Amino acid sequence: MNRGLCFVETVVGPFDWRPERIGTLRALSGRFLITGRDGIVKSFVNGRIVLTSDTLADVYLYDPPIFLKHHRHGRCLQLLRPNEKWFKVHFEKPPRDFSAAYMYVEHFLTEAYWVTH
């Protein structure tokens, strides 16, 4: 079974994520949604989830919003290269598949948005 692509869509789920290859690795690119307390999508962050093995996924965010820096996990974002806008998300316990990575990052983004808005 292809664990990386077995994600059940929801009303606000990743219906627009597209599969791609990065060298020999499988990846998916799309948007992480940021939801307000009213349940309405307020914004989004472009991202990529790279399946580095059958049990690990790496997450990258493109030009994440500044309010993430003030969140308790804001230090978990690492700029990949100077003068670029891609950041890697570092996890205490790395996600094992696409759905875990997607859900964790959307929760992180939404929680950080709530704290600042």
C-alpha cells in the first residue's frame, strides 16, 4: 500500500495537493490552510511534504507568515538557504506519513494564527 497517498479528503482537506518526484523520492505539493476560530479559511501557506521513506515525511513551507515566529514552535522552522523563502519544519517526533504531516502543520498554522488574531 502506498502510505503517502492514502489520505481521505475532507471538506477543507488537501484536494488540491499534487504528487511529484524529487529525484527518487515521492512528494506532494499544495497548500496548508489556516482556519479562523469561526471555521472559515483565512489564509494558506504553500508547502511540500516529501516522503523520505515508508515511515518518515519531511515538511517544507514556502514563505511562512511572520506570526509563526511568535508561536511556541516557531523555532522549529529552519531557513533552507539564505535569501530564499523555503523553510523546513523540524519535529520532535517526525511524522510517519502524509496525513500526519499535513494535519500537524495545519494545526500549527491555525493555532499560531489564533494566538495573534
